Amino acid sequence: MNKLSVVIISKNEDINISECVKSAIFANEVLVVDSGSTDDTVMLAKKAGARVVSKKWLGYGAQKNLAINLAKNNWIFSLDADERIDKNLAFEIKLAIKKNQQSVYEVARKSLFVSRFMKYSGWRPDYTKRLFKKKSGKFQERLVHEHFVTNCEIGRLKGNLIHYSYRDIEMVLKKINAYSSYGANEYLGAGRRGSLFRAILHGLWAFFRTYIMRFGFLDGAEGFMLAFANAESSYYKYIKLYYLVNKHHLNAKKN
């Protein structure tokens, strides 16, 4: 009952997967659920010691819930491919499972933005629920920015989850495009509307919130860059939503 599965979802993560799996190898099982990688992700995951299962992509939340169900053990640690479990956190995870006093724990992430591990900007401390028993909750089935939802009391571990979220500017631009598209499609499904005014307003608010309210200016140049990236992501989400709504209405009229 007190055995641990670390579960990881992946697609084309050959830059990350080896170190990710190696950081989790203290667990009784490391499970990688891959959704059609065309690079060396699967081979590298197996070589590092993971059990690999191939499943079609369902969206971030649904894919993580699938991985939890496929895991062999009762205790789960959900780990993203661009994250690493540091040694202190690994020790705390094993101790928490041994004590078995709570069913859900959150951990702090230490996240990289291009060339700096951020201390402010809303990125630190960034507590996220990752260690839990199987039946204690589930991830929201969202396309992106999914969270673990539970009714259990939440404990807190002190070690760090190291997050290599944005390694370079190209990755920043790629994620702005991907996340703004995911967000626009989610908003479309929820019946929300976009416009140029809303895009500008939400973009300005995202910058102000990150740079001023969350003290991003204390993170130096990277703080400004992150605030600007958040503004861009929010702006493009609402612009894309505006055009998706218009396209949806045009298709409805044609039918």
C-alpha cells in the first residue's frame, strides 16, 4: 500500500526525459505515458529505467488522469517531463509515504525562465499538488494549465521541484503560440467572446500583474521578459478567440 509510482506524460521530450526519469528512479515505479513521440523519447525513457505505455493524446488533464489509472501503486507523484525531483524532495516524499499521515501533499517549484530561476513574478513560491493517493482527487480535464482537485487536507513538503520551463526564447515563443491556442479553444467551448479591445485590456493587465503586483521587476531583465510574454499570451488568446467565434458563426450560417 505504501509504494510509489511517479507518472510522467510525454510527447517528443528527448531533451528532457532522461534526466526527468533519473530524478524519479528512487520510486517503486516510473511510468511514462507517451502520446506518439517521433523522436527518441520512448527509447531514452526505457533506457533511464521507466516503464513506457503508448496512448493517444487526450489533453493535459485527461492524460494525467489516465496515467494515474495506469500506475501500479497507490501513492502517485505526478511529474512533468521538464521537471526534476531534487534529492531533498525525494527524501521528503519517501518519509511522507512512510508516515502515511495525509493523502495529498503540495511541493514548491523552482522554475527557469531562459537564463534565470525566478524568485518573484508569481513563479516563486509556486506550490503545486503532486504527491497523493490514487483515490484522493483528480486533475481537471482541461487542455492546458490543469490543476489537481481534491477535498483532502493538503500537506506541504519542503524540497524543490526543479522546473526547466523555458530554456530559450524559441521555447517562449512556441509556448505562447500553443497556450494561447489552447486557451482560445477552451474559451470558445465555454461560450466566451473575444475582441481587439478585450485582447489589449487582458494583455495590459497580464503585464501589470506580473511585473508590478507580483514584483517581476525584482527578477531583472527576465522579469520584464516574462511579464511581456504573459501579456502576449493573453493578447493572442483573445484575438484567436475573436476569430474562432467569427469562424464558428460563419460555418453555422452556411449550414
